[in-house]
Amino acid sequence: MSNSNPSQTNYTELLQTLEKRFEKNINRHPDLKWEEVQKKLEKSPTKLHTLSLMEETGGEPDVIGYDPKTKEYIFCDCSTESPKGRRSLCYDEAALKSRKEYKPKGSALGMAEEMGVEMLNEEQYKKLQELGDFDNKTSSWVTAPDSVRERGGGLFGDKRYGRTFIYHNGAESYYASRGFRAIIRV
């Protein structure tokens, strides 16, 4: 993951990628127009940089909604499986520190913060699953309520047998097939 800002050329390439994905998956945002989304993106270089990090780590971000109250477009990772560049992570920094052996490379919440995104919560994850079939072979961490985290747990979701499931696991656990999905407002 690169921490430097992408060049104008990368912005152009990123915008082209996002536009193609937007047009290909119009069912995710049937009442929205790309031209309006692009205008908003061009005024937000920091958000463009964050979207480039989402893209770089395999998230395939796309618009999944618009909030008329805040006048923001909602982008979410729409890769079929949990983003490859964000797998093998435990839940949070406390879980990472608690591991004595075989530590993962990092934590999902730590990486989300570093990228400038939020991890999906249960409701957002279920809503994303209504737009398509995601995580049929992988799983994705979702934010856990304090009542779960205080007891050492974390939550993750996946889709099997045509249904969305939310499960629990120890927050310090990590798997090659579990990552996290991000959401950002522009």
C-alpha cells in the first residue's frame, strides 16, 4: 500500500476505472449519474487518494448509494471476494498486541484507519449483500459492538447457500481467506 498521493495521471486512470465499473454495475446505483459523481470526486483529492488505496488493495470500489441529507456519494468495496490486499489480519490493534506467537501482518481496524476508510458494520454488510453475491468463498470482518469486543470477540460475515451470515470469532484470529470491506463517503 502506497502512502504517497497518486499523480494526476493516476487520478485519470482511477476515474476511468471507476466510471467503467459504475456503468457496468448500474443496478447498484440506478438513479445516479456518473457525471455528478465525477464532479464530486474531482473536488476531493484526499478521497480520490483513499479510493486509489481501496483499488490498490483489491477492493474494486463502486458507488452503492447517495445520502441526500449530507449530499454524499457512498462508495464501498464491491470485489466478489474479500479484498486480497487486506486479508490475514486480526480484528484490531488490541488483538494484534495480545498475540504472543504467529502474529499477523496487522489488524483490520488499524489498516482501515491508515487508509482513511471505515470498516462495514453488520447493517451495511447485509445491505451490500442485497446488491449482489459477495464473499461466497471468503469472509470479511465487520465492526463488532463494544459488548462483543469487551469479551474478546469480533464479528465477520460471508454469504453461503444464498444467505448472508454474521458469525463470531476471537478478535485475535486471522485467516488467509478473511479480510475486510471498506466504505467511504464523498
